[in-house]
Amino acid sequence: MTFAPDIEASLKTIVNLLNTEVQIVDMLSTVADLDEFLDSENFEGSRAHNQAELRSIRQLRAQLKSIWTGEEDDAVFRVNQILRNANAQPQLIKSENLGYHLHATTTSTPLYDRLAVDAAMALAEVIRTGGIERLRICASSDCQNALLDLSRNRSKMYCDIGNCANREHVRAYRARKSGRSSTKS
């Protein structure tokens, strides 16, 4: 399944935001970390550059994680709640990179609302098109990263961050190899 370019970009931003919180280190510990994340995502608009804004985005990350890993009915409820709380007002906007696409906030809207609404709009599209199973957690036994399966056959199992697919294939190979060598003895 392919999504509109703006939806795909928002979904990838969600994945990247979710993956700022790994088991050992929180990569959104400081305001500078948040600025670096937003810059890497080319997220435009006003920013307060303060601890309150950082806390709000870390709270949003937790909300999005519960949507990403939750059941569809709960995801629908939470997505609608984000849109209502932010008083989202969808409107067509034209940008050089994406052409016409929907925005539901302005660039002067507080960062939390802009990021939350962008995420909620993208997640609403995923749910609307029956693609919620494309929102996954890496299948590697030692990884909890979020992943977005955009493959045609819905078969992506591992994240792109930590060579998880390679590690799991090596583990499976070694397990098969040790099983063969023990049966030959």
C-alpha cells in the first residue's frame, strides 16, 4: 500500500519520534535533543525551546506509542481525541515538495499541537485505509523499535535501525547449523 507523500512523511516522523526512546537511552533528554530531532525531520514552525515543550513532546511520544501498539478501536478513540483537543481544522496547503496536502494547524500553533495533529491525521489515514497492521514493533528478540511496513506484501518484520534483520538471520543460521552438526555426531 502506498500513502500520499505527506502521510508517509508524517508516519516516518512518528517512527523516528517513537524510536528516540530506546531501552537504555532517551534521545530526547534535553531541549537541544528536541531541536536536533525537529531539524532532522524538517519540522517547521514556531518553537518555544523550553523544558515545558520538551515534556509535552515526550508525553506525545507516549501517546503515539500507545496508538502504535494498541488495538484499532482504542487507536481510533485516541486519534480522534488528539484532533478534538487540538481543535484541528483541516485545510489544503500547497508546498513545493509535496504539492497539495492537508494541514490542520498553522505554523504558529504550539509545537505539541502541530506534531500531534500531523501524527493523528496520518494515523487516521492508516486506520481509514485498513492499514493499522502496518504499524509494528520490531520482531527481533532484543529490540523494541517501532517500524512502518510499507512493503507490498506486508512482510517487513525488522526495523532499519540496528541491523536487526541481519542479526536474526545470523541467529537462525547458527541455530540451523548447530542443529545439523549435533544430528551428524
